[in-house]
Amino acid sequence: MMNLLRAFILASLLEGLMILTFLYGLHHEVDKVVKPPVTLIQLTQAPEAPKTVPPPPTPKPPPPKPVVHRTVAHQEPTPVPTPTPAPAPPPVVPTPVIPAPVTPPQKVAEATPVRPQHLRPADISITFADKVRSAVQNAVVFPMAARAAHLSGQTKVTFDYKDGMASGASVLITSGNRILDKAALTAVHVAHFPEATAEYAGRVLTFEIWVKFLGLDEHE
């Protein structure tokens, strides 16, 4: 395929070359017929002098511009204002210092000591304690069974007292006999206690009292 293409191109080039050769020969023959032969006279003629090209005209300079004389108006110099001195500040008058009034120290109210509301036996006066003890001892009823058995002894009881009333009675030290211990507690509940003094009003007093049970032949 490539060989055929190359052969085709080569044939085309040869054909074109032949055509160009033919045209060149034809053109040479035409020039011989049309152009006359060159004579010696024509060859001996002096060559024409070269034409002189005139220089371009010199441009005219532009007319000078008219000079305009400007009249500068005479100006008076602007006067510089003279600074006005600032007025002097008024003299400072010291303000008199008025001493603050001295407040006399106030007396601090003395705190009222808080009274304890519950007093123990050691805090109760002996006089009032004796009155309460006597009230309990006077209320003792000797049990008949204990008297018949010739029993005797003493029971230590404790209770709270407030404004002539007793509460919370209990046995601290037993007498060794339940009948006597029970009789001692009964005496606390039925006793007629003295009224509380101003010192003990509204306060709870705890008492510890010996309740005695004496036989017929025993005396305090």
C-alpha cells in the first residue's frame, strides 16, 4: 500500500515537472516574437541622469503667543490678632474644716446572764430542799404488811419538781423491800409541795431524797 502511494506521488511530481518545462519553453518563444532585438545604438546611449528629488519644504514656525500681562491686585497684609490674656483665676479661699460632733460613747447594755432552766440537786438551796424533803416524808404511809412484818428501812428516790408539781419519780437506791420502795414512790406523788419561789419559778428542779420507814420502836 505504501509503495503504491509513493509511486503515485512520484508520477504526479514528474508530470508536474514536465508541465512546467513545457510552459517555460513556450514563454521563451513568445518573448522572441514580441520583443525587438536590442541594437547597439540603444546599448551605447548614455544612461539617464537620476532625477533629483526636491527636499521637502521647511515648515514655518508657529507665530509667537501673545504675552498676557496679568495685573496682580495689591493686597493689604492680614493683621494678626493680638491674643487676649486669660483672666487670672480667683484666689482660692480655704474652706474651714468643721470638726464632726463627737458622739459620746454609748453604754453597752450588759447582757443578762441566761439562767439555766434545769437545776441539779447541788444547784438548789438547802432551805428549799429541806421543805421539799419534809413534804415527801410527811406523805409517807407505812404499809400495814410491812409494819406487821416489823420491816423498816429507807429508799432513795429522785424526781423533777416544777412550780409545786412532781413528775418522773424513780428509785435510785432500794431499801431491799419492794413494798417499802413502792410506798416511797407513792409518797412523792401525793405530797403537798411548797410553791416555787421567784428564783425557781418556771424552772425544773431535780431532787434526790431519802424516804425513811421507821418501826414502832424507832425514832429519828
